[in-house]
Amino acid sequence: MKEVVKILSIEQVTHDVKKYRFEKPEGYRFEPGQATDVSINQEKWKGELRPFTFTSLNEWPFLEFTIKSYRDHDGVTHALDTLRAGDELIIHDVWGAIEYKGEGIFIAGGAGITPFLAILRQLYKEKKIGKNQLFFSNKTESDIILREELTTMLGNNVHFILTRSSAPGTEKGYIDKKFLQKNINDFSRPFYVCGPDKMVQEISNTLLSLGASPETVVFEQ
């Protein structure tokens, strides 16, 4: 499947993250946490497919991506950063990514929060947020994506960790073995991990070493 869709609106979320809302093809559905391959409908970029996770909900009348732009090289996210409403994207079939398997611990690094946004929004809408917790690591306070919304949804169960600076309501440091041992007392719960590849691998391995089951550690393959 391949669909050309028009961008309806683009909104700045942080200094290097934007929210792209675009047309939803009839009958197009996905599960929260799922993604699709995307390219820009311009000659130079048509063949350059990249995976992005939907941050909208199924019942919304449009689709949405929340995308970080890497402006230091001439790649797809940099090209996306130059687009305007009315420009077109090409989207494909929906595929797997991260599936919700029950109440647990979400661990995100930077733009790795995006697969969790639709999951958390759906749970919040259905009043099923329960005791889910989110540990969200960023370099600085200005990098935190949708801090207010995450706080509204999760209350005291969202924890913001900064690696390069300090700010009120955040903790300075890294999500490493010591941090996990200090902040989590039940490693039998489901874990959802998304972020830079190295971070995902290290945290997943650490969780397994602390007693988490391979079946309950969910991350993008």
C-alpha cells in the first residue's frame, strides 16, 4: 500500500521537534505504538523511506507524527523540517513496533518517547493509565517533548531525567543499573524501552540482569 497525503498543519513542539498532522486515508487504521514507512513526495526524497510512529489516536480525523529534526546533515528529518502545510508525504502499510502488554514501566530517551505517546494517550482517554510509570531521559530541559501533557496524564508517575543540566522537577543523571535498582522495586512488570539503539540495548540487558523476563521487555526490533 502506498498513499500520498497532504500535510494539514505543522506545529513546533520543542526547539528541534515538530508535530505534523496530515490527511488520513479512508479505512486507514493502526494500533497505538505502531509505525509506518514515510517519504516526502518530492523527486529528491520519494525513494528515501524512514519509519515514524503515529502519535495520534485512531478516532482522530487526521494522522500525526511527532518528529525530531537532525539539522546537522542533509537527511530526511532535515528536509521534513523545511516542509509547510500543503506539502505531501507518502505513507505505506502499518507495521508492528511497540505493543502494549499491560501496566508497567516505560523508559524513553529523547525522541524515543514517540511510540509511547499514542499508547499513553489511549490509556488516559480510557481512564486506564493506572500505575503505569514513565522514566523520560533527555539532555536538557528544553529537549523534553510534551512535558505538560505527560505530567497531566501520569501525574507523579512521570519522572524526568536530565543528563547534561539540572532543572526544577527533574533528576540529574543516567538511567543505569544503579538508577533502576533505586527507582524500581518490581522487575516482574512489563517494561517498554525506546530511544537511541545503544541506550535500548544497555537498558534491556540491565533489566534482564535485574530479573526482568525477556517476554516482558518490549522494544522496537
